[in-house]
Amino acid sequence: MTVSLVTPPLVEPVSLAEIKAFLKIDQDHDDDMLRAFISAARVHLEHLTARLFISQSWRVLLTGPLGERFTLPLRPVTAISAAAILNGEGDVTDLAEESFSLFQEDNPAMVSNLGGIVLTSSQRLQLDVEAGHGPAAEDVPEPIRHAIKLVVGEWYERRLIADPDRLPSLAAALQPLLAPYRSIRL
């Protein structure tokens, strides 16, 4: 299974104005660095929680065999926007939207193979999916938004991007904010 980003988020969960107010910054000369820190903090915390925060499009390529149900490696998944079968020569056969049904009750998202699609060894299933809490910053849970602010604040103070786990006080502050959103693998 391979996963690739098709369309990145159009906004960040925390705006430049919000982070400047949070950090009590009045000047503008660090704006580019702050924007970079906001984006990097989002990506880092998405990786840490195995969850996408802002709506974005991804392409998932799966090889067979497909069962009646299979999981997607992204969460939360809000929609399957397109489905197709790719053969070994690169030809694409579009599939009807009714071929698959998404169940987000499970974490990770579960997809039902309603069309009974069977793949040969030279075929792959291509799913384009929408994932994230929503298209607006306000759609992201407030604890996650606050965690991003804390990470950006720490990075701004140190003028470097560091893994929050290597900064014990920051890691301790993030733990209760992110714990409800982390995926647990059994």
C-alpha cells in the first residue's frame, strides 16, 4: 500500500495572527519563520498522532487481494472522492462510487468492498480520499490547536525545530492535549 498527498491543506490550524497574539509578538520581521514553524508543527503533530488535522486529499494505492472490508492508513477519512483500477500497463478503469462504502466508526477508517472488486496480480486499486477534521481551522479540536501553539512557541524561543519528545517540559505539556487523539496500536 502506498499513500501520497494530492492536495495539501489550504489553511493551517493556527493562523499567523493567532500565534503572534499567543506569543505576544508585535513586530513582523519573524513572520516567515513563524509560518514555517506553524506548518512544521502541524506536520509533526499529525505524524505523532497518526491523524490529519485540516482537510486534504490523498491517493491510496492498494494491491490485492481485497477482502470484503479493508482499512485505510489515514484518519479521519471523510470521503472517498474517486476509485479506479490500474493495470500493469498504466491503464485506468474508473469505478462507480457505489463500489465502496466508508465506515469511520472504526479507527482507522474501514472501507466495505460493496462491488466485490477482485484484483489480479497486475492490478492495483486507486482510491482518492478526503481526510482531516474539516477545511477550517475552527474544525480542528481546540486541544490540538493549543498543542501547535505550544510547539511553535518553544521552537520560536529556541529558534530551531526540535522533536518535542526531546524537550521534557514540552513533551509533558503536550501529553494531556494529544492523548485523546493518538491512535493506539495493539
